[in-house]
Amino acid sequence: MEKIKIQQEKNEVLVSFNEKFYKEDAINQAIADFKQACDIKKNENGLLMKPKGNIDIDTLGYEFYNYVLGLMKNK
């Protein structure tokens, strides 16, 4: 199941994906495309995203999900 956990004090967002729905290649493409805006690390719980610069941490995870969905739709 998809989840977004915002950690304000650390300026991080943890996002996890339903692997039955979200395609791994779309997730990997989104990671590459978001590298300019965020440091992204994979861990056992999903993706840990730490924004670079002035990015709204409250919407970052949702924007990432939407981007992945857009990539999947356009393939």
C-alpha cells in the first residue's frame, strides 16, 4: 500500500509503493528525474526523499506519486 510519512524535523519524506500497481521502471525513472530537486535513497521501507532548496515538503511525496503515475500512463 502507498504511504507518505512526512518528517518535518528531519526535512525528509518517506514514500512507499504498492509493488502490484506501481511499475519499478517508472519509479526508477522518477528517481532519476527528481535527482535535481531531492536526494533520494532506497531503504527497506520505501524511498527516503530529502529536498534540496526551497521545496514544499508537505506536497513532495504526492508530487512524486503523480509523476510516477504520469510516466506509467505515457508508456
